[in-house]
Amino acid sequence: MDGFEFNAAHDLGNDASLLEGLFQLVVSGHTDGWEFEQLNAEVYQRLQDAYAAAH
């Protein structure tokens, strides 16, 4: 596995962790705190970056 493959796999795992954390906060109704705001902003930025790179 080269460096690119390792980074891509690591990023995908990290993305999944971010989404899981965001999902858990939403399901538990904790959408008012700083944790939700921080995760939401990070997920949104990653989505924008991913789609900008695809176009």
C-alpha cells in the first residue's frame, strides 16, 4: 500500500467517524451544542471540497 492509498483509506475512516458522531448527536437530540456545530461544519466543508474536486 503506497502513501496515497493509506491516506485515502485513513480519510475514509475519519469521514465515517465524523458522520457517525454527527448522526449520534442528531438522533439523541443534541443539536444545540458546540460539538454538533463543529462536526456539522467539518462534514459540510468536506462535502464541498469533495464535490468541488469532482467538477
